[in-house]
Amino acid sequence: MPDWLSPLVGVVMVLIALPRLIRAPLREAAAGALVVGVASSPHAWGYEAALLLPFVWWTLAGGLVEPWRTRLVVAAYVLVPFWMISSVTQVSVVAFVVLAAYAIWLAGWLRGDSGPDARTVKLAIRPA
């Protein structure tokens, strides 16, 4: 791969994410900025992926809807330890998890605020 291609892809990833970062609520934008930063920097796909912990916390606090929230977090925790054999397999599972988190956040898939939640529905339907 040419030396210039990796930084160019990183810049494109950041530019694509900017509109989403601008529209997101502050807590989500802060967590999303970390995801974008780690995902757009290929050298940071190793132990620097720990920077995604605020994104995991945002996810657990309701950023993604159930049951996908639990499924994705458990899958990430099960897959990430496979980085220990990545030198043998030549596949970085951490990179896959980081890029998946970037794609899910950027696309807004499975977000917890995409529709009215149960509390809103209960408040809207009050007995007379």
C-alpha cells in the first residue's frame, strides 16, 4: 500500500464523521470523537483501542437499543482478546471491532434515541 493512502483514508473518515459529530448530543459526540479518532488512525488499533471505553459506556447507558446493545458489547469483549494471536493469524480482531464501532455509530444503527422510548409512551398515555 502506498504511504500516502493510509493518512488519506483517515482524513476521509474524519470528514465523513464531522456532520454526525456536529449533530450529536454532547456526550455522544465525545464518545463518537474517540471512536472516529481511533478508527481513522491505523496505528492506534492495538492497545490504544482502550480509548473506546467511553464509547462502550455510552452504549451501555442506552446509546444502542436492546437486545443489540448486549449482543454487540459481549461480542466485542469475546473477540478482542484474540489480538494476542494476531501476529500468527495476520488478522487484527481489534481493528475489526474498532471499525465496526465506527460504522455502527456513524450510520446511527440501533441507536437508543431513534424513536420514543417506553417512558415517553407511558407518560403520553395517562388515564383520564
